[in-house]
Amino acid sequence: MIHRYKNNGYNIVLDVNSGSVHVVDELVYRILPFVEDLMKEGRKDAGAVKEAVLDRIHSAWAGEEPVNAADEEISEAVEEILELEAEGLLFAPDIYENYVYDFKKRRTVVKALCLHIAHDCNLACKYCFAEEGEYHGRRALMSFEVGKKALDFLVANSGNRVNLEVDFFGGEPLMNWDVVKRLVEYGRSLEPAYNKKFRFTLTTNGVLLNEEILEFANKEMSNLVLSIDGRKQIHDRMRPFRGGQGSYDLIVPKFQRAAESREQLNYYVRGTFTRNNLDFSEDVLHLADLGFKQISVEPVVAPPEADYSIREEDLPKLKEEYDKLAAEMLRRKREGNGFQFFHFMIDLEGGPCVAKRLSGCGSGTEYLAVTPWGDLYPCHQFVGNEKFLMGNVEEGILREDIRDQFKCCNVYAKEKCRDCFARFYCSGGCAANAYNFHGDVNATYDVGCELERKRVECAIMLKAAEM
Amino acid sequence: MKHIKTLVTRNLKESMKKGGCGECQTSCQSACKTSCTVGNQRCEKAK
Ligand code: SF4
Ligand code: SF4
């Protein structure tokens, strides 16, 4: 299976199953689908393929735009295609399906926890899935005791995995900062005895961020996620204080300081776009203009009835925005003023193995969320929905049926993903989105898919442009 | 090649052989918290 597209002046061909990426001229771009058909019919003899292609160009394509190339040129192009096919870099067969015959039998370990350190918040963001930190429930702060049990649970259920990830999340985790610090200390104390390595992440809205916190975070947190949506009017509209006034002016200088203190690495300024700012590329560029080098701005996960949720009719505009952003990023990069956009980052050379690419996002299996009182949910997006309560840090996983259901959130278990060119980059999409829109964690959420495919196309284009 | 330029990529088929150690980052944990993308994760062994 190949995926062929044009973006920013490049003709790109992705060979889905081998993961190879080719930049081709117009001639090859035109004849590839036809060669693919011939391959499918099992016609691999070079002479026969060339003849069939020439035949087709001279006759059947009469109605189409003519291919302006001499016969020798066309033969040469066909030869190049066949050479890549022989090397396994074009039309590679899908050999992976057999490896993942029974997802439910797959043994999984827990290796990442999202700790809801505080179900409370000092902002009142409009789209907050945590409902201003309250998560459909009471306000609460996680006690050190509960957090400690969570870390013990993680270590005990992580098998022989060394790297464990713990995200301090909220609400707003800085509202319970003391417990965060003690948990980091406790986690570190477990490392030598159990041969584990904790990677901590702190996600914050910045309101309480200060030098002392930053110093600790720079020492202990592998990643810092700083929530900001972009332009002042956009940010302040969606991320006000409870009294209604905006938070932009307060947090921007703090975030700039944080980014500099981390030498512009291992952090993200993280924003959400909604129907209210479909021109989100402006927000990304605004963040870049503020000096941030690691930027992530992503579509909101929201129920369809929310007035700010993204709809199908917004797709053309959003796709255009991604294209625009990619082209502008390339321009800035060439000027020596580049930045990273999380969703356009793709690692073609050192990216993950197939096993990882097939296994889905990990929610409900290797990744769990922990509430302030120690309940376990498949991920932060499901917290508070009792149907997905899986157990607690004391007794562990009590609902294996839920875990088994989440094991099926991957590209070979989902009908639509099987034929999707993005399947090895996307890994099957977000279960929470699927649930919000279709009431089924194993469904695919079409609007999300369209955007994901566009992002993969842009990301690959940016790589092709580096060549 | 005259008509085709190929980017250096990790061969997915080859990665079947040695992959699956599970040490790499959990997708949602990395930054986004709303969407699953694995193409940008780095293999721990490729470091
Ligand atoms: S974009 Fe959609 S269809 Fe394609 S792999 Fe991802 S979830 Fe599946
Ligand atoms: S279900 Fe969605 S939000 Fe939850 S871990 Fe997976 S990708 Fe992330």
C-alpha cells in the first residue's frame, strides 16, 4: 500500500508497510498507481511492466492530461520503481497483522501514571474536561499517603520495565505542591532497590509558578507542560480566572522564564484550539513569536454538543491551517528561526518499533490515571465516569474486563485503521474521543482521523524538505 | 536515481525483530494529553 500526495511543492510517496518515504518527480507520481495495480495482479517482470505502462500512457490516458515524457524516460522511471520494490521499499506487503492475532491475550504492564494531584483549580477554563478541576466530583487534594501507594502500585505492576513515567496533573498540581515534592523524593528513594527510573512531568497553568518551584522542576522533572492557548484574546477567553479576568498577562513572563531556564528543551507550551479559533496557526506563530521553541497546540476533546467542539464542516479550514503552518515553519527554519510543533514531529530514522506503533495509546493498559482518593481510570479523560472505574491503588485493578476492552484500541483491531495510511504514525487514535463521539472506545473518530492524516502528511513533507 | 529520492527511514519490518521492549514513552504522556501520536516517539535503543 502506498500513499501519494502533494504538499508545499513536493510530490511525496509513503510506502505504508515499510515506512519508506520517497520524493518523486511528476512522471513517477503519475505512473505509480498504475504500477501498483500491475503489482497487485502479480506482474513483476520488468519488461512486461514497462510495456503495460507505455501502453496505458499511449491509450487509456488519452482523456487525461498527457504525460510529457519520451518512452525511454518512462521506461527508466519504471525501472527505478521496480528497483525500490525489489529492495522492499515500495509496495511492501503487510506482514504485521499475523503478529497481533489476539489482542486480549497480550500481557501488559503498567508503566505510566497520571496523578491527579489536585482536583481543584485557580482558573476556570471553559473547555476543561476536569470541570474546573472538579472532575464531576468533589474538590480534593491527593494526600501523600495515596500518592505513595500509587507509586508503589506502579513499581509493583511494571514488570521488568525500567523507565516509569509519572505525570503530576490536575486540576492544577501546584495547588498541592508540597505533596508533589514529597512524592518525587519518595519515587527517587524506590529507584535503586527496584531498578527503576522515574520520569516525572509537571503540567501547570502557571498561576502559582515561582522560582522555587522552577528550580525544583528543573532538577527533577523530565518534562514541563505549560498551558497557554496562544494569542491573548484567545487565551483569556478560554482560560479566565474564576472572576472572569484573563490569565495571559500573569503567566506569559513566567513561562518565558521557565523555557529559558530549561534552555528551550524538555518542555512544551501546550494550547488547545476550539471552534472559537479555527485559525489556530496564528496562535502557534504567536507562541513562537513569544520565543517558545517547543510548542504543542491541539484540537479540543469535547462532546459534540459543546458549542466550541470541532465539527466536520470545520475540516477544510483546519487542514488549510496545518498546511499554512507547515509552510511557515519551513520558512522560519530556513531563516534560522525554527521551532518545534509537537504534532509535526516525526522521527523517521529512530522512531518506534512496529510493536509500539501497533499497540495504541496505552490508556487502560500501560497508562492509568489516579484520582486524589486513589481510584484508577483508563486515562485522565475518563476520570469521573463511573463506568470506567477500574480499581484503586490499594487493591489494584479490579475490572480486568475494562482493561481487556482497552487492549483492543489499536490499528489492527479497528476496521477503519486497517486501510489507513497513517496507521503506523497514529496508532489508532484517542479512545476518549471515540467514546465521546460514538459511545465506544474502540470506534474511530472521523474528524480526529482527518486531522491526524493531515498532520502526518505535513510532518513527512517537513522531513522531505530537509533533504 | 533520477526520478526518485528516498529518505532515510527506519525499516519497519526490521524493527519487528528487535522491537517491543516497551521502554519508550507512553504516547499521551509525552505532551499532548489529548491525542495519540506515536510517529514522533523516539526508540529508547536508537538514542
Ligand atoms: S487516523 Fe484514524 S483511521 Fe487512521 S490509524 Fe488513526 S485512528 Fe485509525
Ligand atoms: S484515550 Fe486519548 S486522552 Fe486518553 S491516553 Fe489515549 S490518546 Fe490520550
